[in-house]
Amino acid sequence: MIKSKVALVRCESYEEAAVAAAVKKAVDLIGGISAFVRPAEKVLLKVNNLAATKPEDLVTTHPSVFNGAIKLLLENGSNPFYGDSPGLEKPAAALRKAGFAEVAERYNIPQGDFDNGKVVEFSQGKVAKKFNIANACLEADAIISLSKMKTHMLARITGAVKNQFGCIHGLNKAAYHVKLSNPSRFCQMLVELNLLIKPRLFIMDGITAMQGNGPRSGDAAQMNVILASADPVALDTVFCRLINLNPLFVPTNKYGKLAGLGTCSLDEIECLGDPVESFINPA
């Protein structure tokens, strides 16, 4: 049986050089960046920019992780661009407040269009037959998902799978919350969204996570880890292991496995890098 690989690399601060080294090591452990994207491909770095908040608020992916991903892509000869669709604010303003724009301008990396989008049919969907997808996602040759380790009131955690909800542009996201208010159906939709847009690589910022009243109003939890995987369900399952949460209590894990997005069975996951046990924080 071929196991899904999840890399865990210790990183205890957001100092840029340390984070870039941890991101590179994590990706190298699962095959290296060239295993996921080719030179000259247009690669969307899909950050978590839920709202216009500062990095220290822990609501968004930290810009140091974003910086590390940019460096990997540039070294590979790929053409990165970036973005996300926040809940209420305009993407450009939210990206600047969270620190992404400043990093991107250093490398002359453009923002993608998350203000506009198109309806994309998904005929195999069970709860969602179509999605309002941001133009940036449709224009990318490949997507790399840069998630933030947080708890979530509806989905229990927000991680690798949940991060793609921001690929739905503008206020369309609110409509999905209304239409799919049941947590199980909402999480099935998230799985189907991932199956539609097919990110190639998932990197999680777990250096300082959010616990409690997530995804926006929780408290800090020092986890000291960068995770990477090609399997978002396996990555979220390892996240659950780190906080002593049964992976099957997270609907995106359960439905993700049923739909073939990935695995939530620990015996089907190979953890690489630093020992899982060294990161466990049940608080």
C-alpha cells in the first residue's frame, strides 16, 4: 500500500530565514518542489486571508510562510502569483494588512483576481453542482495551498481542506454558509471544491496556531511546526493527531476519505521529518 506522506518540520519563530528553511525542508521531504510544479508554470499561492487582520492576530497564514513558498517557486523557475477572497473586505486591502503585499512586492509577484469569477459546473458533486470560482484559480496552471492551523466553530478545524473555501470569490461565500448551514453538508461541499480545483501541494503554518473560538477570535497555541503534503486530508489528520482530536470528528476528513480526496486513517499515512510526538499539544 502506498501511504500518503506528511512532513513535519520544527520551526519555533516567524524569522524569515528560519521559516524559509523549514518550508523548503518540509517540501523536500515529500519529493521537492519540482515534484509538484514545473518551471514556467503559473502557480497560485492561495493563502489564508480570512479577514483584514495583522499577522500577530493569527487569523491568516503568516507572511513568512508565504515568503518561503515564493522562494521555492522562484528557485524552481516557476511564475508565482497570490491571493485569497476574504469574508467582507476587498482582497487587495486585506492582503496588504496581513503583510502579504509587502512580501510580494519585494519579489515583484502579482496579485491574482479574487474580485471576480465564473460559475464552474461540477457534475459529480453531491451537495454542490456548481461553484463561483475566482478568476485567479481558473487562470493558474497549478495551485499551492498555504493554510493556517486553527480551530473552527463549524468544521472543528480549518486546515488544508478548508483553505480552498477562499477560492470562491467575494460575497458568494456567504451564500454557501446559508444554503449549507448543516456542518456535514458544508464540509462535503469543501471536499467537492477541492476535488474540482485540485491543488497540487498543501503547506500549513502551524508555528503559532489558533485554539478556542476560531477561525477569527481564538487564542494563541504554540505548535512550532510547518507541515506539508500532497494529501490535504492526511495533513489535516496529522493536525488532529497533534491536538489529540479524533480525525473522524472532523467532517472534511470523513467525507474527504469517502470521496477519494485523501486518507484520514493514521495507518495509511507516513509521517516524515521530526517526530509527531514532539509536537503534541492537547491544550
